[in-house]
Amino acid sequence: MKFRIGYRTIKSAAGATVSIMLAQYLGFQNFVSAGILTILCIQVTKKKSLRASWDRILACMTAIVFSIIFFEGIAYHPIVIGLLLLFYIPTVVMLKASEGIVSSAVIILHFFSAGQVTFAFIFNELAIIFIGIGVALLANLYMPSLDNQIEEYQKRIEANFRSIFLEIVKYLRVGDSNWDGKEIAETIHLINDAKRMSFQVIENQLIHNEEDDLYYTYFKIREKQFEIIERVLPIITSITHTVEQGKIIADFIEELAEHIHAGNTATIYLDKLHEMHKLFENMELPKTRKEFEVRAALLHFVKEMEQYLLIKRNFKGIEKQKAVYEERLGEGN
């Protein structure tokens, strides 16, 4: 595995250093704990960071209350720590702040080590909590742009779509292909990674922005279209010899492949598909059983391609998003 230092690692290292130095400079006890809280609250997205911070604040506040009740009310004894945790952990889980259990355990141990509760010590712990979490939130205000990476995913997915369509064209024209199918597995991984990354863009927006949803929507479109591509491949490979209709469909698919990233809309190709369907209806009936089976398979293929195009057209329905699609992702099919 390649050694790599990511931006989250850099922010964790820098944030922990700043937290510890700040808490130490201000004269607080247990100042190193501020660094621990900072590391735990640095997340991959702004929304996750906010959620992690809230969980830890809630868990730590609850830990302070439990520490005062159990240690001052019973005794400062290791058995009391176990008794405290026995009630504390289910309480934090019930409050839906379970991510803060580990960090709040540190606060509980601070109280146990102190041996007594004073207002000054409570203030000290609160300061440590807010310094550690506050520095993490400030560090997470910066998130690097993922636009270039997402656009690269878009290009690679569209290139794979194009390659698969051209292999279908070849099979329809000559009835054979030496294609190894590597684009299939590769496209699945690309779409999954692209969806994850585009969702990360949404998670980095504290104020909802519809334009950033377009990345995720775009890759959902491609995912649904790819499901259709996977369905039609066995149909194509079941065709054992060429017919005139197959060559007509091959011409259509070739044109479609060439315009996956162009400005043509899905509606144009739906119209062409319907014209082609009418043409087939007016052609001679099959003369042999074999020809009938081939033409039936081709008709099934055409129906699936109609669904492929309808997915794009239906997803693109919101008019105000159209310009953003054209600019960011292309209008292709």
C-alpha cells in the first residue's frame, strides 16, 4: 500500500498541536486532552465534523454530571468507575451520542484522578472540551474542492460506456467479438467511487445548495443506465447470426456512442428509436425460426435502450438545473 499523507491527516496533526499549545498557554490542566478531542472531531466532511462535535459535547457534558453524582455521592474508587460506566454508556447511547463515549471517558478519568470536584476544575474541563472541539471545527472549515476529481470520474465512466456500446456495434455487425469485458467491472467501481465522492460534496455544504446535488444525481443516472447495459449484454451475445435489423440497430448504437458526451438530448435519440421501430414493423416477416428468434432478441434490446434514454430524459426534468448540467457534466446520453 502506497504511503500517503492526506489533507485530513495534516489537519489532525496541525489541529492537535494548536489545541494542546493553546490549552497549555492558557494554563489549563490536562491540556493534552484538547488535542485528543481535536483529532476525534476532524472528519472527512463538514457535516460529519459538526455531528461528531455535537456528540462529543453532549457526551462530555453528561460525563461531567455523572462524575459529580457518582464520585462525590459514593466514593473515588475504581469500582465506582465501573458502576458509573454501567449507567453512563446506556444513557449516552439513548441520547444518540455514542460516538462521544471514548472521549468522554477521558473526562471521567480526569475527575477520578482529581479526587474532588471544584468549580475551578469543572471550568478547566469545559475549557479543554471547547478548545479541542472548537479548533477541530475551525480546521474543518476548509475542504479541498473535489470538482476536478469528479469530472475525471465522469470522463472515465462515459469513455467506458462508449467502449461497451462500440463492442455491441461490432457484435451486431460481424457476429463476433474478442472483447474481454474489463470495462464492466471497472465501471461499477467508478460509479460507486464517484457517488461516494459526490455525496461528500453534498456533506460539505452546511447550507443546502441544489447545484451540488447535480453531481450525485448525474452518477445515479449513470448507475441506472449501466444496469440496463448489463441486462442487454446477454441479449446481444445470444444472437448467433446477423440480420438486416441488427445492422440498422448497430448504426444507431454507434451514433449514440459517439454522442455520449455531446450536447444532443435524449429526446432526439428517443425519436430516432421510435422511427427505427416503425421501420422494423414495415419490414418482411421472418422466414425461419432462427431469424424470428434473432429479431425477437433485437426487439427486446431496442426496448431496453428506450428505457436507457428515458432514464436520462426523466432525470433532467427540472428546467433550472439544465444549464448547470450542460456546463458541468455535459448534456450527453
